[in-house]
Amino acid sequence: MILYQILSVSVNYFCEA
């Protein structure tokens, strides 16, 4: 499980929102 990947996707989604 890669926590960094989850954070990256979260930030990307938040930035796009």
C-alpha cells in the first residue's frame, strides 16, 4: 500500500475541484 500515491491523488482531486 502506497500512502504517497493516495496523497498525490487526493491533492490532485482537491486542486481540480
